[in-house]
Amino acid sequence: MMSRTVKRSGSGGHLPPSFSKHITTSDIESLTASICTNLNTAIDQIIHNKDKSSQNPFHLLSAALGYASELSAYVTLPSMTHGSETVRATSTKSKDVLKCTFDGIFAKRD
């Protein structure tokens, strides 16, 4: 089983899970959901922030994109390297989900 993300002390960020040849379809699906949720939450915070001075929207976006970039390797690499056809297929589907999420975020006009 793949280790989960853990909070970095002090920074508010996350440490990525360890790469593992034992990654499962469930791990990939869970990480993909986490990436998408984090990105969409950040975008919602930016869009609905009434007090524009309270948080820098570029900071929120760059933090979410950094998290997504870091974790996306764990989700997408198995599509090319894993020994299980099922895991490779799940990873490939996750690539498509991530692409749709990124495309949707950058297409928003709010």
C-alpha cells in the first residue's frame, strides 16, 4: 500500500507519498480525487473571495498548482511503468481526469 500525504509542519503544505511499485488502483483514484478537490477548492476560494486584499489569489493558485504538479507524477507514472494492466489503465484514466480538471480551471472566466 502506498503511504498517504502528510501535512508539513509549519508550512501548511503536504509531503508527497513515497513512490511504490505497490501502488493500487484505489491509491491512484484517491490521489486523483485529492488533486482535483484541492484545485477546485482553491479556484472557488479565489472566485468567491469578497475581500480581495485578504489573500493573494496568485498565491492560492500557485500553491494548488504546485500540489497538483507534485502529486500528478504519482498518478500518471504508473500508466507507463506499472506491471499491472489494470493499474496502468486506471492511471491512464486519471490522466484524462486531471487534463479535464486543468482545462476547466484555465477556461474559467470568473
